[in-house]
Amino acid sequence: MPPIPSRKAPSVLIVDDSRKIRDPLATFLRRHTFEVRTAADAAGMWQLLKQHRFGVIILDVSLPDGDGFELCSRLYRRFDTPVILLTARDTCADRVRGLDLGADDYVTKPFEPRELVARINSVLRRRGPAIAKQAVSARDPAALKMSPSYLFAGWRYDARHATLARDQEPAIVLSTVESKLLQVFLNHPNTLLPRDRLIDLTIATDRDMTDRAIDRQVSRLRRKLAHKPGEPELLRTIWGGGYLLASDVVLQAP
């Protein structure tokens, strides 16, 4: 008997070109309290991702318009959304390649649907806090009212108003790109973020930004986070690697 959910049903995107797999799997997952959308190819997946955020993506590695391994890598860098790969190839090299590219799990066809449900639930438990943060959409007025605040290194960042405040100093208003960039750092504290991943996590899927442009945005944000004398720099440049927010972060619910 399907479990009774205690919160909003997790959303799952199934991307598989085989209707014989895609449709029955969607029906099975819906019976297990998941919200499910499906796509038959990479183009359909990208279109859905422009409109929705998902808790887990179930991705076939052999799509007619894209290599699943490469798509997994792009999904990891762009959305940081958990991905479970589906494949008919059961080799150690393929499994290792998928996991190295950012996949959270790997399921070989044919598979038992109940096992996939267990794997989805396992991924959601591991990645739950990060997924919850991604659910807030700046374009949704109701979500805006629920935007959290972040405390880090003496600063308070109000995600709803895109403002930084410290001590008794006047609040600093961030630009749209600066606020997106800071939120990425706050969601990945003490983590080295290469330029390409920063670009993918910050910029919309239909826009481009160069390494030089992201460097300029980081520099502007760094100036607004200028540390006091004697304090270590918050936004650190790791030569040859990228950037890192050197601070612990506390998330405060609104």
C-alpha cells in the first residue's frame, strides 16, 4: 500500500523516449503519491525545466536528441537537481561515469518499479534541504513571501528584498544578478564553485554569460561584502579553481 505523505508530494520528471516505459512508470509513481511529469526527449525536458522545478529527474541515457551522460552533467551544473539515470548498459565504467558526472543514482533496465521508488525516496532524504531551497521561485509572489533570510559572517541577507544588512549600517540593495549569485554561494557555503558551474546556477537556461562577466559580478559582490580590518575575506578566489564563500551559513525561516 502506498505510503501516506506528511507534506507536499515530491515532484518527479521522467525523461525517456520509450512510451512503454515512460507512461506505466508515471502511473506507478503517481500511485505512490508523487507528482509526475514526463518528456520524450531532451528538448521536452528543457522546456519543462523552464517552467517547473523538480525534486528528482529520472533520465534515460539514450535519448534521440541528446546523450544522457552529457545531459546529466549539464543538469548538475545548471540546476543541482538530483538525477537518477536509467540505462540498458550495466557496466562498471558506465556507472562510474554517471556518478562522476553528478548522477545521484543509477538504475539498469529492466528494473523493478518498487526499487526505483525506494531509490527516489533515498535521494530525497539525502538531498532534502537543498531541494527545499530550490523550491522558492523569485517569480512566484506567494513564494516570495516565504523567502528565507540567511545569516553568515555577521551579515543578514533578506532573500525577499535582495538586501544585505550588518550591525547598524544601512541595508545594501543587490542587483538581480548579484542577488542570484549570492544565493548560489549561500546555498553552497565553504564549497569551491568553478566559473562554469557558477554561470549555470546563476543565469537562466536561455541566456549566456562569459567567464569575464561572472568575474566582474563576483568582484562587485565582493566589494559589497568588504570585510572589516583583521577579518578574512569572505569571497575567495581559488586560482585555477573558481570561487568560494568562506563562511558557515544559517538559514532562517520567514
